[in-house]
Amino acid sequence: MSKTQGKPILVLGATGKTGRRVVEGLESAGMPVRAGSRAAEPPFDWEDQATWAPVLDGVAKVYITFQPDLAVPGAADAIRAFTAQAVAAGVDQLVLLSGRGEQEAQACEQIVKDAGVDWTLLRASWFFQNLSESFLLEPVLAGHVALPAGDTPEPFIDAGDIAAVAVAVLTEAGHTGQLYELTGPRMLTFAEAIAEVAAATGRDIRYTDVPRDTYKAMLHEAGVPGDYVWLVDYLFDTVLDGRNAHLADGVLRALGRQPRDFREFASETAATGVWNPAAARHVA
């Protein structure tokens, strides 16, 4: 019997876009799972190291997602401290969700690689679900999405594909020491992505490109916290400057299939009603 058999897999960010799906996938595979979130028992909080030891106790593997992003100041220090504590607690496999084109994220990747245990890196592009489960949902519902994205294309990816890769890495042999760069199957500008959402919903949803300073002012006026404004500005200034405007084969390499296309996501998501303003008001 493997020394890790029967031990739980810790999923950090267990209520997030990928973490929730990783938990579901592992449970479907019959694997013991421990949810890592502030609402779980025991709770996990990146900002409170006293919560880390109880969550790591008896764990064999960890899926690491860092909130809000590996690019923020202090992320590398937190990843270094957490991985050291995880290894000391007996964890023998670390799987890190990282971001494409982020120098700070790559520094965190190196920390995980140097931890002295099995590792796999999942370096992902922008999620489809940012339009349905995150900060872009409200503008889509309002029928007007304004972003400082220009005409730079992005190979958006389904969070479900990221989770499927994570589950494979955590449950199968052959993924140790791999960097999987995860993108969707085609490039889309933000204007094109919004147009596909509009087509799927049958609604008039406009996209407007705005200068970064204008966008930051809009966020401040809306009461968005300053650290989140900084992060969003960083992402549009750095990550979406064209450096990531190419496809990668990580999903195919890890799963033996192509990633899901944005049009399929848009069609299936529209059918749920999440992009229906009337339905959203009814739920509220």
C-alpha cells in the first residue's frame, strides 16, 4: 500500500472557481478531500499562519491556489512559508495554480520546485468564468462591459479544464515535474468574447475599450478596494500586453484531449440564466 493511500488531499481555495471544481472531481473519483477555506472546519486563511498546521495535519498532497493572485506583494513570502510548513508536516506532492506571463508567479513556481517534494505547475490563462462567476458578471448583466483590454487576444480557458488537469495530476502517475501551460483552443479579444456571450444570450451586450486611468477611476468610484484596483490594473497592463497571445498544449498533454471552446461555454452558461438580468434581480 502506498504511504499516501487513504490520506486526504488538501484543496486550498476550495470554494473558488477552480478549487470548487477540484473538490468535486476528487470526490467523484472517491478520493478523501480536505477543503481549505476560511469557512471550512478546520479553517484555512492565508493571512493567519496559525490556521495552517491543523489543515496540513495528515495530508498527503496539496492543490495550492493563492488569493487574490500570486502577483501581489507578499505572495512569494507566503508561498515559501506555506510550502516549508507543508513539507515539514509530511506532504509529498504540491500542485500550484499559477498565471501566465507573471514574473512574480514564476518566482512562486520556483519556490514550489525547490521544496524537495514532488511538484507540478499549472500555468493558466484567463478563465472563461471571470465572465460568469467573477468581476465581469455585473457588467455583462448591465449590458455594457468596459475594459482597458485593447485588441490583444487572449486564449481564455475553462476553469473546468484546469480542475480536470489538477485532478489528473493529483490522482495519476506521470505528472511529476511537469509544467502544464493551460489555454483554451483559440484566441479571442475581449470584444470578441463579449460578442459571443451576447450571441449566446440573445441580448445586446456592448463592449467598450477604455484607457487604464479611466478604468481605475471607474473602479474607485464604484467603491472597489484599492488593492483590488491595483491588481486589476496590473493584469491589464502586464499580463494582457500581448506576451500571452499564443496557444499552449497543456490540456492535451495532461488529459489527452483538447480544451473546451469558449462558444460551448457561452451556450451552456447562457442556458443556466446566470446572464439574464431579470433572473438575477429575482434571485437578489
